[in-house]
Amino acid sequence: MKRFIGPVFAVLALFLSSCSQVNSAATIGDQEITISSLQGQVDLILAEREGVDTTQMGLESGETLTRSQLSYMISNYIINEVAKEEKIEISQAEIDAYKIEIYSNIGGEENLPNILVSASIPSTSLDNVLRRDLVLRKITDSAIASGVSQAEISDLIQEIVTAKAKALIVEVNPRYGIWDGKRLTVVAKEPAGDAVND
């Protein structure tokens, strides 16, 4: 009788795992990115393209767009966790000041829709993108203040984010591809099915 218990539990675990993936695009630790939230982000990007002249833009579409958005959502959560660990807080005032800085660089707020569409960033995600940039800026400033050279900053940030992603454990629904822990992105699944999770 006991020899059947192992296989039964294995089948049950597989069944439960399959059920969880029905609604999950990815999980990062205990955080889930649902398929509906991912699709909602993609749909918003496509809708916002309709009001902009995109003829000169090399825009992502289809599975490529979906993978890039899932990559963004995963990496955004990871960087938020890095911020918590480093005790970095970004205020709304800092985000608003950053917006003014950006507006001056792009020729005014009226040009923002074009920039967002070109970068495949939905307007509702703007504050999150700016918060993420400011977190990385503060990490950079802190590292430089501690003696890290400008040339080493990129590698340092890569190491910090990669280590946090590995600690959290990222799992992607196979329908979208595979998580590449070294490049911190979701990549298309290879025909041979080789995993690149790290």
C-alpha cells in the first residue's frame, strides 16, 4: 500500500500545479501575475496606439509584445523587492518632479503619448516606470558615494537584481516562454524545450 502513496502525491502535486497555471502568467515568490492582468496591459498598449501615428515606429506585436510586458511586470516586482531590502522609498513628489524633468527632455507633456507608445508603456504604468528608475538611480548614487566607480555601476545593479530574482524564484507559464535569469527576461521557448531558468 505504501508504495502507491509516493506516485499519488506526485500526481496530485502535478495536478495542483497545472491548475494554478490556468490563471497565472507567472509567479515571483508568493506574488502572482495573473493572465488577465497581463492581457489587460497588452490590450491597453494596443488601444493607446490607435490615437498615435505609429508608421515610423518599430513596435512589438503578438507574442513578442506579450513576453516583453510580462518581463516588465516581473522585473518591476523584483526591483520593488530590492527597494524594500535596501530601504529605498520613492515619494509621489519625487515622481512628479521626475515627470517635469522628462517633459522638458521630450519637448513638453503633449509629446508624452508618442513616447509611451514608442516604448510600449501603457499610460497607467508611467508612475511605476518612473518609480523603478528612481530606485535604480538611488542605488547608483549610494554605490558611487561608497566608492564604486561609474564603470562598475551597471554590473553591480545587474548583480543585485539577478540575486534578488534568484532568491524569489521566478516561474513563467510555459505558454509565454521561459524565464532567463541571466538576462532577466522572458524568452521564447526553444523548440527542443531546453530550460534556461536560473
